[in-house]
Amino acid sequence: MKTVEVSAPATIANLGPGYDLMGMALDSPRDSLRASLVKSASDEIEVEGIGGDTISAEPDQNSSIVAARAVLRRAGVAGYGLKMILKKGVPPRMGMGSSGASSAAGAFAANFLIGSPLSEIEVLECAMEGERAACGSAHADNVAPSLLGGIIAILRYNPVKVMKLRPLTGVEVVEVAPEVEIAQEKTRLAREVLPASVMLGTVVSQMSSFALLLMGIMNNDPKMAGEGISGDRIVEPARAKLIPGFSEVKKAALGAGAYGCSISGAGPSVFAIAPQGMGAQIGERMVDQFSEAGVRSKFSIHRISEEGAKFV
């Protein structure tokens, strides 16, 4: 029996206008996964930690197992079963890439257990199958930064092509988690509320914001990147309706000095890019504004991390 223990980080997807195309890894929290390859005809997983009781342990529904099994299938490895213990550090259904972290950990661990025959992109494509099992869509904006670290731009989906960008420096990431009712199929719901079509003028404005985001990151200009993050004209307005008080919270963050603010992934968490040393005061202002909307919340401060999935 071969065994390995790995971990993979929380992420923030979209970064405003980069729907399904951008994501960044955070320094914390992380999912931990202990995985073994055994002579068996079946797969098994135990899930513990934050929200572990809400995550399926059925092999065909658990993102870690699905991603890992995709690796074995792609590598042509048969006759072995996967035994896993997943310890959740990334809270489920909060917009911090929980299923992405579990998927990345599963694919990363499985590839190592069979001698690492797959390329980085092939492991990513397998990890995306874990996302498909978790939310019905094999998007890469969470799982790619969780696997690879840094800020990831998805340049193409068929075939998958990504680019890893260096993290912005001199900034803190403020993550504010509101206590709101969350549907079990939260990500699917957050996708269903998106408009089926938009006006051309809105698309042009969205492209402008995405250009600001991308160029701001590439030039290490957090003010420019923040302007892009705050300029989502399509996804954020639709999803804001699911987060009580969001518009006021965003205004509060920007008014307190944040470079940019938007919904973290599919929500309900909200994130802001803050100047170094200002994260706490911006987080407190956002929490106060949620409170004025009758919503309890708490904030945490993170760094953008170049480190993705790794061995424990």
C-alpha cells in the first residue's frame, strides 16, 4: 500500500469580471488529504473537519475521489482502489473554492501515488472532473489556482490552457463571510441566476474591466487591478441579489480605502483587495455594514499565495 498526505489551498474565483477565467490562491485555509492506493475494487473516503458532515462520502459524488479516479483512468491504471481521509479546512459553500481545493488535492495525490505520469495540465483536467461532480460544471477558476498556486488566467478551455501570474505585492486580501442561509446546491443556484444574454454595451464595459484586472495584475498595479475587480457588470449584479446588503458593503470597503471589492466566487462571501496594513480596518467596516443590513459576519485577512497543492 502506498500512502501520501497532501494539502491544497482556498481560492477566490472570478476576481470580479473574470467569470470562469481568473482565480487566485490564498495562503489559508487549506484542505488536507491522506490518500492510499490499495489492491481493491472499490474506493472509500472519510470526510471530517469544517462542514465535513455536509459533504458526500459516496465515491461517485465526492470531488476528491472523482478527481483522483480521473487520474487513474487517464493514466490507464486499473485494479486499484483509493482510500482517503479528507480533512476540510476550507468551509463548504462560502465562495472560497472548497470543492476546488478537495479536487486539486485528490488529483495531485493520485498522480503522485502512481509515479507522476501525468503532466500538470493533465492533472488539472482531472481535477476539473471533481468540480463537475461537485457543482455540475468543470470550471477551472478555483481548481487551477488551488493546484498551481498564484493567480491563474484560464486562456482556453478546449483544450485547457492556463497562465500563472505573479501575485500582487503590497496588498492584503480581506474575506468577509456573512451568516446567510445557504442552499445545498449553492454554486448551481449562483449559476442559474446569471443572465442568458446581455447587451453589447454591457459586454464592452465588462471587457474593459477585465482588461484593467489583467493588466493591473501583470504590471503589479493593485489600484488598476482593483478598478477591474470592482467593475463586473454582468455576474456581480445578478448574484448580489443573493447577498443581503452587498452593495452597501462594497461601497463601505471602497470608501474605507480598498483597491477593489466583489463577490468571492459564487458567494456569499465578499472579498476586498486592501493596501498592506489596512485589511483589518477595511474588514471591520465591511462587517459593520453587513450588521446594518441585519446580517452577522466575520472577516479574515489573507495573502495571495504562490503555493498550490503540496505534500504535507
